[in-house]
Amino acid sequence: CWNEYLTTRIEQNMVVNCTCPISECRAQPTAAFIRSIVSSKEIIAKYEKALLRGYVECCSNLTWCTNPQGCDQILLKDGLGYGAACSKCSWISCFNCNFPEAHYPASCSHMSHMTCAKCNHGFCWRCLKPWRPTHKDYYNCFAMVSKAAWREKRFQDYNERCTFHHRAREFAVSLRKRVSSIREMPKIRTLTFVLVACKVLEQARKVLAYSCVYSYYNQDTESMDVVEQQTESLELHTNSL
């Protein structure tokens, strides 16, 4: 009975806080007891993963790598802010927000703050609540049509540039993988510089993509002149590379 009970709880991911099956008994089975009862190695492996997952979720200074391709590496936040590269897959996570990757130079608020192109209503894309409680008229935006049209065009321009750089980054990743497969051939051992160039391309495209987000939300004209000049220079060199 215990074997069936614990196996079911493990398969349902409910074993971490499970108690004795007798309703009036709140005792929790220990790890040693569970291992002595459950004989299946696969079920025990699932149990150990559940223990690890529960431990990481309880520790404020630990988190999982956010690589969307999948990575089981545990990262130590340790006040790293925007994050550091995963030692296993080299993915760079942001520890200040739930966005799946580091997004410098765009801030965490930039990645959550969305704006309606028609009425300029700001809201959080995670919970859909108003970004500020001052916006009262959600639908009566006809007086702002011309300004809204300009804002929509501005959004589209930055969005297209951001999308382009993300796609170009994917191309650099694909190119690096193809070069890596060629490099494994015995007669070709001089392609290290190409792999380095591909990694630089990936990083540059990532910075350019999030620079679009930063530029879209930044209203300081004086500082933006410098940012746009630096971005244009980086884009020219990246395209050449």
C-alpha cells in the first residue's frame, strides 16, 4: 500500500509535502523511508528531481537556467543583477525580472512595460494591469489620432529593427553550429577564429535588439543622440562582420 501510495504521489509531483495516508495523521515520510519502500529506479529518480526542484524553489539565491532550448543547470544569483553566463550552456539570464534572458541595455521595466499604439495606455504585459493608475479613459482616444499614428509608426520602426536583429542573431547561432560540425572533421582545424566571430555576432545582435527597446522608451533627447550614434556604429561594424 505504501509503495502504491508513494509512487502515485511522486508521479503526480505531490511527494514533497505528502503526509501519512491516514487522514488524522500528519506525519511526513522521510527520504530514507521512501527509498526503502519504492523499488523502481525510475520512480526514485523522479523523486530526487522533485526534491531538487523543491529545494531550488525554496532558496531565494538559486534559480534554474532560463535557456528556452532547455537546460537543467542551477544558477547562483549572488547579487549578479542582470546575470551571468550559465557554465553549462552559456545562456545569460536576468535575475531581476522573469524575462528569459539578459536584456542589456534595456531595463527590466522596459521588458514589462507595454504601450497601446492608439491611446498610449501603458500596461504590464505580465498581469495586464495599468502601468500607472492615472489612465482613466481606455476607449475615447479619437482626439489623439494623429499623435497616435505617429507613435504607432515609431513603434513599428523600432519593432521591425528589433525583430531583424533577433533573426540575425538566430542566423549567427545557426552558422556557429554548422561551423562547429565542419570543424570536427580531421583535416579542418583552423576554424576557431570563425567560431569566435560567430559568438561576437550573436552578442552584438543581442545588444542591438535590446537597444531598440531602450531607445523606444527613452525620452531624453540629449542622451539619445549619443546612444543612436553608438548603436549606428555598432550596427555598421556588425553588418561588416
